[in-house]
Amino acid sequence: MQGLVNFAGQIGNAIAILLPTFSYLAAIGLFLSSTWGFWMQAHPHNPFRGRPWVPFVALLLSGAFASFPSILTMANNTAGTNLQVQVSALTSYTAPTVSSGVLGQTPGDAVVNVVKLFQGFFQAFGAMACFFAMLTWNAVIGGRSRRSAGGCGVQFVFGIMLINIVTVSSWLVAVFKA
């Protein structure tokens, strides 16, 4: 099991290294897209005829991606946790070692202990899910995707739940214990 924990930790570390890069690239791309959109609205062959809000949404999301850790921290505070999100390379992260006490006294303890072992992966994957939810929402608003905006909201909420996986799993264990 230690090998699986180490592998998941390395995958989470790779996501945490790549996510800030993708976030800043998305911010630059959306800023350029919004400036192009504002420029094109002054032309007779405007591709945003009937959808004048598309450049505004791109500009808004550009700022959101430039301050992506702050957006995730605010979403976590809204969810009721005080977790401060820092989207940066987890160079100091080392996977916890699996000891013989992983199972605990009850099945609920075993679930929470296993979730704690994979917490680094879950948090990085949750941040990535939020990133892609925001990108997809931009595609929905721009008319390039057939998904619904509500589906993107649900994906963002589940990403926040993955960032707070220990709190969520402890709550679920408490609900099903009673």
C-alpha cells in the first residue's frame, strides 16, 4: 500500500506543479480573448452579435484565474472551512507512511485514515477540477460547449469538496455511524 500512497502523492505533486502554470496561461489567454472581443464588437462582422457579454465574462475569468488561490480560499471559506489554499508546487510534500494502525478501531476510522493517506492527491485533483469547471463555464458562455452552466457549478462544488476531503469524509462517517 505504501507504493500506491507514494504514487498518488507524486501525481498530486505533479498536478500542484502544473496547475499554477495552467492558471496563469489561462489568465493571459482569456485577457487576450477579451481584448480581441472588445475590439471585434466595433466591427460590422462582429462574431459576438447577440452575445455581447462574452468579452466581459472572459475579462472576469481572466482576473479569477490570475488570483486562482484566492478564489479557492474564498470558496473554502464559503463551504465553512478555514483552509487557506496555496496553489504552488508541493516540493516539501512527502507521502505519509502506512503503519499497522491504518485500520483503526472501527470501519469509519479506517475510511478516514485512508482518506488522510491520499489527502495530497485529493486536494490537488480538487483544485484541478475547479480549474476545469471555470474553463468549461467560459466555453459554455461563449457557445463552444453544449454543457450547462449549472453542471459547471456542480463540478466546482465537488472540486471544493475534494479539497476539503478530510472534513467531508469525517462528516460522512459521523452521519452513517448514527
